[in-house]
Amino acid sequence: MGLVPSDLTSLGQRNSGFYEHRRSSVVLNLPGLEVFPGDLLVSDGAADYLCHPLLLLNSESKKPRWPFSKRGVGKDKHKYISDLENCLSSVKITSFRGYEFYSLKDKTWDEVMETHHKLPTDQLDLRKQQEAMWELFTSECTYFLDHLLVLKMIFMNTLKYLQTHEYLLDVDLWRLFANLEELTQTSLGFVNSLFGIVKDYVDTSETSSSLDFISVLTKYFRGSLCQSHQTYCLNYSAAIFYLESLRQRDDFGIYLKWCEQNEQCRRLHLPELLVAPLQRLTRYPLLLKNIWKRSMDSAEKIMIYSIKEKVEKSIRDLEGKVKWLDNFQKFRYLQEIIVWPPLWDRDKRFFVPECLKHIFKEHTAENILSPTNRHLLYEGKLTLAESTRFLDAYLFLFNDFLLVTKTKRNKKKLGGSDSGFMCPSLTPELQAVIKEGGSCTVLDQPIPLDRLVVKSIEPLHVSVFGLRNAFLIQHENRYRQCIAAFLLQAQTENIKKTWMAQITTAISCFTKNQETKKIPLFTLPTESSEI
């Protein structure tokens, strides 16, 4: 997910003018990353989402849900919808034309010079630099007026207005819009500062004077501009999935349609507006590079280049945070849906009396499936052949072991499940299992990669059993004796080859890492003798 297609987030003030209460904030430390207090602040609801992603999968939501999900309430539903539409009709959206810089966003630098009766400079290099700065200013105007302000004034403020009138109370503003308020204020400050520089320049009588923009670029790009975009971008992926879950509701659909029909949306839909901060953050380095290339003063060039490097580093850090956060959320889900049966249920050969079962303390799944200890390399659905039947299996290939599970689906779906809490990085197969209240039960035990052997099975040997695209997984002990075997069938030959290639590569990488760890044991004889 490089940053262009990536998700991103950092958090600031969330004053809601329509709420009488304020959400408190907590600091979330991301292990292995340079995150300090203030880097990533999340609301109580967002913190709960990170720490308890399946909180609502197996219980009823505490918040009021769409109130007309049962039969026999058609009249109440129609009245509710009618009242909602009447409430929307009373919403007033102010025009964005009141901003002093509104009329400049579509003009060229030459047109501005001509309007103010100022002759363009004869210095070609200086003029090109001014045009590059003008591009930064006008693109920021467009970003603020056509995207951030539309999101805030039309979508967010309308939702706040509806909630003060007892509609859509269970829709979480933070999960949908994150720190949009802070982002809007920061962008407005940036635009006004650039606008002030332009005004000072066109009002001066000197033709050859230059735009004094370095101080503004330093203030915002080394300050809150990148940080506020980071906060927003980190929440983006979860916001899109939350939006998709809300679309299923009639009341939210009416609100969304009303907002998107506003002429100031310019036919843009909410998902297209929500992605704008991601696109803007990745464009800043390109705009700064354009200014740097056209600058002639050496000290000025050094300053601009350092600012550009700062923004690019911020983007790289953000990519790391997004990747870590996605991995963290996914592992939290896996801990919930993967079931580890006790020894006596896993293998009927072992008899353990009820009075002795307390002796066997199973290693907790939280430690086995820890995002700080291992990485999930590959996963997918396969068919497991047993002596008398075929089972739906789901395999998880980690960087140090392979986990073979069988999927169990509940015939009755859980009424309290909230698809809005679904982790975006889960595969469609796992999402389907979760929505049906199912689970993945571990078969046997994790297979360490240095004890794993994978073999391709020729069709000739298993066609009589109706198997195609089959391969064998063997679990060997330290004495190279086979203690478990799984005959698996893929949907296609390509899927089979992919699985075998992924497992082979993982085994090779694991073996190399183990050998690397052993090297210091043989290279430090002096140190060990001193001890």
C-alpha cells in the first residue's frame, strides 16, 4: 500500500458545536515506531475500536440501532423517514463565496498580475518560481473550498444538526470524519498565510520584489499540517468500511443523498471527498519540488529541499504506522475468531480425567498470535480430505509456523453483530465466517516451519478419491518422524502452486534467519571465556 494508495491518520481538537459533552483523548503508543505523546490521539470510541475490535460481534450494541428492523412497524418507519426529511429541509448551508481568496482559485498568475495592473518581472527564473508558488496556493484553495469545507459544512455539520434533533444518534462522527475539524482549520490557516504573501507582493510598487514564502512553508510543513493529515489518513481505511456498513440503512441513505445533491458537492460523492486528504498529502512533495527547482538563491533552495524531505519522511513514517495499525487490528480479530481446543478435545487418544484438567494450562492465544512477535505472510481457504469426508479448511501461514484450522459456521446469524467493526484487511472468506458468527478451530497444533514438509500430489494417486489440485503438508518432530499429515485440495492448479511457493519461500526465509541468529554464538569466543 504505498502512500498514494495507502491509508493514513493523526488527531486533534474535536470540538463539536452541537454536542454538550466532549470526548476525552488517550495516547496510543505503537511499538517499534517513533510515536510520542500527541502523535496519535484517539477518542474513547476509537481506542475501544483498536483494543476490542470484536466487542460487538457477539453481543448487542449498546448504542441505539436502526429502530425499524422488525416487522409490524411500517407506519412508524414511514413517519420517522418523513420527519427526517422534514428536518433535512430545515438545514441551511452557507455559501463558500465569503472567503476573500475564493475568486482566485481558478485564476493564473498572469491574470492576477494583470488584474492588479502590475507588470510581470523580466527575470524568467523568478517568474517561474512565482508561478510554482501560485500553483501551491491555488491548489490549496481548491482543496480547502471544494473538499474539506464541503465535508465539514455539508456532511459533518448536517449530521451534527440531525443528531441534535434525535436522528442518527448512533452514527459515530469520529469514525466517519476523524479530525476533519482540525484539518480544516489548519488548511484555512495555510491558505490565509499564502494569501497574505500574495497580497503584500501585488500591493508593493517594486516590480522585482520576490514572494517571501519560506517562513510560511517552514511554519506549516514543520508544524501541524503533516501531523493533522497523518491523523486523518490513519483513520481513513476504517472510515470507508464504516461508511459501507452505514449505507445499508435507509435513514443514513436519505441523509447521504440529501448531502450529495447539494450543488457545492460538484457531483462528488462522500467516498470521493473522504479520500482527498490522502491525495493532498502525497502531492505536497511534488509541489515543493517544483518550487525548489525554480529557486535561484542557494540558501532558499536548501531550506525548500529540507522542507520537502521533512514531508516525504512524514509520509514514510505514516506508511509504517498504517501498516502496523492494520496488522495490529487484524491480529486482534484473529485472536477472537481462532479457537484453540484443549488437548483432550484435539486428540481423542489422550484421556484426561475431569479432576486433572486444571493441571493442563494451555498457552494463551494472545501470546501465540501477537503482532509484535510474528507476521502473517499468506492465508486462504482450502479443502481438507479426511478418511470419510471433506472439510472446509482455512490456513494461516506465519513467518515461523503454519496453522491449519477448520471453519465452523453458525446456521443462525448473530443479531448483534456490527459489520461496522469489521477489520478492513480481513479476507472476504473470514468476513463471511464472522458475519455468520462462525470461527476457525485449530487442528492438531501449529507446525513450525523448520518441521514442515510440503509435497505435491500427482492426480494419478488421488483421482480415485475425487481429489484434484492436491498437495500434502507433513509435520515432523525433531527426529524427522512424521507426526501429522494434512491432505489438502486447492480450487485450481494455480492456487495450489501459489500455496506451495509461499510455504517454500517462508521455510527458506525462516531457515536463513535461524542460521543468522546462530552466528554470534561462534564469533564471540573471547567474551564467553571472560564470563
